[in-house]
Amino acid sequence: MTQLPLISVIVPVYKVENYLDCCVQSIVNQTYSNLEIILIDDGSPDASGAMCDAWRAKDARIRVIHQTNGGQALARNHGIDEAAGAYLAFIDSDDWILPTMRRSQKCRVGCGAGRTNCVRGQRRLYCP
């Protein structure tokens, strides 16, 4: 049986303690389960960093990176550098996604019907 490719989901986190649980739960609940979820705590002054650590304790697919505040672009780039997946996806930490989002995007890319942009070598970025 062929293993589905790993998708690295990168989530920059900054001052979103009121939204973070909903966001991460929506990623964890994806029907496509071969995910690496990277939460980048961008030096958030609220409880967001601790919430990221709590999620890591609940799900082995979650990795947490704590860094000094540098902005969303720096946090995303840090996530790209750390990602192990064949594909990359980005979710804003104050958003949530439908349970089938990753699977439907993977199918479109795999069939060539979706649009992808190359990101740092062999990885690809989903462009919904």
C-alpha cells in the first residue's frame, strides 16, 4: 500500500488565545491524516505559547517552535525551514478549516488539476 505524502501545515501564532483552539482542532480533525502540524509561537505575550505546548502534548503530529517576535512572514519562513513534508500548507491562527480541506487539495494537486508553486526544492505549496 502506498503511503500518502506528508503535508506540513504551518501556523504562525501571535496573540490568538481566543481563536487558537478552534484553529488547531480544525487541523487535527482533517480527514487527511498524514500531517505535520507546525505551530510557530512568534513571541506571543498572551497564553498562546502555552496553548501550543498543550496541543503538542495531545497530538504527536504537532511540533511547536517558540521564537522572538519577528512577524508573520518570519514565522512562516521558520516553519518552511523546519518542515519535513512533501507539500506545505499555511493556516492563519485565527481561522479554521473544513475537515476535508487537505484531502481535497491533495487530490487536485495529485491529478494535476490544481495549481501549485514550487517552494524551496522538492516541496510544493498549495494554491487553492
